[in-house]
Amino acid sequence: MNFTVVGMRFSSLFAIVLFLLSVSSFAAIDVYQFSTDLERVRFESLTSELRCPKCQNQSIADSDAPIAKDMKDVVYAMIIEGRSDYEIKDYLVARYGEFVLYRPEQTGVNLLLWYGPVGLLILAILGAIVVVRRRSLLSEEAH
């Protein structure tokens, strides 16, 4: 009976070790080969500036999602082709929308989003000043 318990424990431990070893093989690190350090720096910069559409609050550099890997592959291929940062971002925005940019372009409707809150704050302050002045004028007239 003792042999059976020891044998079962050993086989359970062996199965757990095999499982852990097989799981670690899925945690592969993407390795991209660049001919110059400038290309590597551009790749790191671009992948940290682009947002993962699936993860939403992670850059594609930090994300393990399959779509982030696809985007990194596209950025890598376009850098190797000699495309500019602007062309790469423009391609990805055309494909995934402006959501992929952490810093969207300040044009059109985006200007309202960027500067609208400041404009509303200024209007609120001006409105408060007008109300206070009117009340003080009305209170002076009443006396």
C-alpha cells in the first residue's frame, strides 16, 4: 500500500513539472533583427506610442495579445522597408482608427476635445464674475 501512495505522489509531481515546463514554452519573447541601432530605437519608440486595440490601456510593446504581435510585425516590416514614422502611423490609423494613437492628431473634432474643457472653464469663470457683479449692483441699489 505504501508503494502505491509513493508512486502516485511521484507521478502527480512529475505531471505537474511537465505541465509547468510546457506552459513556459508559450512565453516566447519576440526577437526582431535590425541592421542599425536607429531602426531598433524607432521600433521601440513606435511600439510604445501605439495602443493595443484589444488591451486598450497597454502599448503594443507591452501587450501579449495576438493583434499587438501582428501590429509589431507590421511596424517591423515597414521600418525594414524604409518607411517613415509618419507613414507607419498613418497606415495603422487607416487600418485600426485613431484609437491606436496615444497622442491623436490635433485636428478637426479632436481640437474640441483637446481645448473644449479649458474653454468651458473660462466661460464658467466669466459667468460667475457676471453673476457676482450683478448681485452686488442689485444689493447696492436696494440700499
